[in-house]
Amino acid sequence: MSDGKSGLQLRSLLKKSGELELSLVNIPTPEPADDEVVVRIEATPINPSDLGLLIGPADMSTAKASGTRDAPVVTAKMPEAVMRMMAARLDESLPVGNEGAGVVIKTGSSDAARALMGKTVACIGGAMYTQYRVLKVRDVMELPAGATPADGASWFVNPLTALGMTETMRREGHKALVHTAAASNLGQMLNKICIKDGIGLVNIVRSKEQADILHKIGAKYVVDSTAASFMDDLTAALVETGATIAFDAIGGGKLAGQILTCMEIAANKTAKEYSRYGSNVYKQVYIYGSLDTRPTELSRAFGLTWGVGGWLLTPFLQKIGPAEIGRLRQRVAAELKTTFASHYTQVVSLQETLQLSNIAIYNKRSTGEKFLINPNKG
């Protein structure tokens, strides 16, 4: 298979019977068109957005392994209640993996394609949990000299999400921001951006260990949502930074409402006069993740000048357009080993990705545990 004519690809199949099946399929590598290249994928991360497609809400306590060492198969039951939500993907064998990096081993005939021959590139476009991927030239980015595929594997989702947050903050007229689940890979990048760009950032974490991670990289405002003094600590940080926009990865429970409540208290501390409708300072929480799948609870103690909405990278990029996306991508390339460096705890092959012991770790989505797949590993 090393000739690149065909290669293994990881597939997720949800059957009408309610069974999820994960397996490896050998697929032929198409010939590249003029403006395309063939990339031998050597590094692709397991992000929460990938897990949504790979495993979704399947009950992994029911997971069973079968098949062989080279062609493992994992099956698990999907709860009855979520099957309706999944109707669009039933009986469709879907490839997984939003982003990755590797080496160009073949190109189409255009100058832009041929210029990439032999180069190490980062890629976006889905189906990255695969040994060989044919991609349009516009969906790959040549990595700086000396950068490895592992350096460039997480070049898109987290870096552009973190930059998208600071861009959204500016575009919507806020001067500082709040981020939850802040010790994550993405949260650490956001801290580095804000330190470099002089933006006030309030980090909300869930343990002292997570707070320590952020203090080590120079974060100034870190508050622990499990502390008895959380609301007071958060309010104090909001008064100091003037943050009026938050990006929330938790989603469920009380946190979004608590942030708005503290923003309102902070606004009233500096208000010139009392208004029975609350402060006229606009407060916004964007929910972009759902680490907590419970309903979002809002106890409306924060006046009437506020919003809660969803935020997703792709619509944001569509809104800002190609020229702005190009500017953000250049910044990521220039700061790949500093601001946008990712840390991985394990590198696994496609087969090892389907070991139940590994699934149990990466499906927990724990802060500080990040897996990298090398589809061409050994």
C-alpha cells in the first residue's frame, strides 16, 4: 500500500438498527485533477468536533471489539432517544477527520499544484483519518521550513477558532473577553493570542490543576467555577478587564447565566445612574461547545441588554470572506511553533485508534489529553 495507489480510511457507520460500527476500509486513491495534490497523511488530531461524527452520542459502555489486528471493527449501541436526530446519516459509511498534515507525493498539472511536490503541508477538508488524501491546492497550506506534520496537524480548527473569537470581539465592539474550559488546547492558544495582542482575557476553569496550567503560560485572570467565591472572583476580573463578551464551551447548566449576571454586576459598579431595566451595557455569551449536555439555565438577573447565541467557526469564516481568512492563515503559519503549538499525549495508528482502551481515553474529552493519529505509522 505504500505506493499510494490505495490506502486505509477510518469509517463511522450508524445503522438503522441503532448500531454504530467503526472500521477501516481500503479505498483506491483517485488521480489528482489539475488543481489537486495527493497527500500522504502523517498527522491528524482527534478534536471534539471529530468525536461528534466518529462516536457521537453512542453508548460506549456497550462497545465491543471484533475483526483482526490489522482490520479491527468496533460496534456500540446508539440510545433510542437520539436516533431521530441522526436520521440524515443512517446507513451512510462516513469518513472522519477535519484537519491534518502530511507530505505531497503526487500532483496535478497546474503550476500551483506542481510547486507543492514533496512539500510538507497542512490540510483541511474532512476525511483526514486516511492514509492518502486528494485535496484542492486551496485546501492545503505549505508549512514553514523545519515544521513536521505533527507541528502542522492542528493548524486550522483550534487556531482559527481562537483567532475567530478575538476577531468577533473586535467586530462586535467589545474590548475584552471571557472563555470557559479555558485550560484546553484551544484555551491555551487564546491566552497566547491575547497576551501577544494586549487583549484582556478572563479564563474560567474547573480545578486548581487547570488554573496552574494557565498561570504557567502567563494568564493573568483565572477563576475556578468550583470555588465558593466564584461569582465574586469572576465579577472582580470583569471589572478589571471590562469584558462583555464570552465564549462558552460548556453549554449546559448555569454557567452562561452566571457569566451574564456577573457582567451586569460589573457594569452596575461603574454605572453613573440607576435604571430599573438594568445597565445599558450590552452583554453577549456565545455557546460554541457542549461539554455539559444538560439544558442551558438562565436565571435572568442581568437586565435586558444581553444576548445568548451559538458560534461556529465555518459560518464565521464564510462571513469574513477569503481575504480575511488568508490573513488569519498567514498568522497561524508564522506562529505555528509558538502561539499555535499543540501538545499531544499519544500518537496512534488507525488500528490503535480503534482499540477500546484508547477510545475510553479520548472519548472522555479531558483537558490535557489529546490524541494524534498517524495513519501511516509503522
